[in-house]
Amino acid sequence: MSTTPPRQTQVQLTVNGQSHALTVTRATTLLHVLRNDLALNGPKLGCGLGQCGACTVWVDGEAARSCILPAQELAGREITTLEGLGTLNKPHCVQQAFIDAQAAQCGYCLNGMIMMAARLLQDNDDPNDADIRRALSANLCRCGTHLEIMQAVRLAAQRLRAQKKGAA
């Protein structure tokens, strides 16, 4: 019995503002490309089924689960990962709030939590606790840092409102 290798195709992906020419198969997921080809380790492989949120990225500004997205279908779309939100020297407001609130234990869920929180705050810079819980409800945290995560999102929202007020 002979097996034929999977058919490969070229795809041009834009990740964190940079263009990348890659060779992928139909089965290659965006998460695989991000971690293995582009060395972007913010998104994590959790469940592999798009259910836990550890692999969350933005595709054209909307949250998406990279573990179930075929990479070849994302040509021409803007992909943003945790690394694209901020830098070590200038972290995104939400990243800094998670650091300041010490909202990490094992850190596995943080990619998804931060990406979802940042997405929430783009639309609503004054979320109540129900808004925050709803935005993060599809992301699993098994370590129990839920209180610190909630605190971090509230802190980021407060800082964003202060920035807007200062800019006005």
C-alpha cells in the first residue's frame, strides 16, 4: 500500500503586520504555522478543538481559534497574535494590567484571556462584571485565577478611560 504525501500549496499570510510566504497542506492549522514556522508562542495548543481559547488570535480584528483554522484559507486577512498587541518594552494596556494584577498562575490560558479582554475593550471601555464574564466565558482557566483576571480587565478598562480622558 503506497501513501501519497499531502499536497502542498503556497500561502501568503499577514501576521502582526508582516507578510510571510509559507508552504502548507490543507490540514495545516494557523496555530501550527504561528508556533512552528513563525516562532510566535503566545497562542497555545490546549484542546485542539477550538473550545478552550488558549489559541485565540484576531483575524481581521475578530477573535478566532487558531487551532481549527486552516492556514491556507487566511491569505489576504490580517492576523494578530498576543505578540502583535504590544512589545516587552511597550506592552498593550491589557498585557500590562495582567502583569500588574498578577493575573497568572500557570499562564496557559493567558493568551486567550488577554486577546479576548483586549477585543472587549475595543468596543466597550467601561464593561461591568457581567460584560467581562460574557466576553471571557468561552475561555477556560483551570488554575483558578478568575478573580485576578477580572481585576486585570477592570484595571485595563480604567486605564483606557483615563488615557482617552487625557487625550481629550
